[in-house]
Amino acid sequence: MRISIDKDVCIGAGQCALTAPAVFTQDDDGFSELLPGREDGAGDPLVREAARACPVGAVTLHDG
């Protein structure tokens, strides 16, 4: 799995970071970003829920 965050869509709601804090964080401006080395989700079972929790759909999961 590969995770991408559309920075043009992200509004900084922080739902991804609240749901899967081992994978997502927020930058200094409050926008979502992946923690270093977590681009593949690191096997965290909450990654899919974090993507669903984004109110604007900025988090996309790519399987394969």
C-alpha cells in the first residue's frame, strides 16, 4: 500500500493524525503529512479508517 495526501485539498482537520498517529502527523501549518518511513502505512490497521475519516478526501490509499 502507498499513501498520498493531496496538499491542495487538505484543510488541516487532523482526523487522520487523530485516527492513526503512528502514520500521520500535522506540519507547522496544521496540514497533514506522513511520518518519515510511514509512506506504506507501516502495517497500521487504522490507516484505512484514517483515510475514511478525512472530511475532504485528501488521503488516498493505493494498493499494490
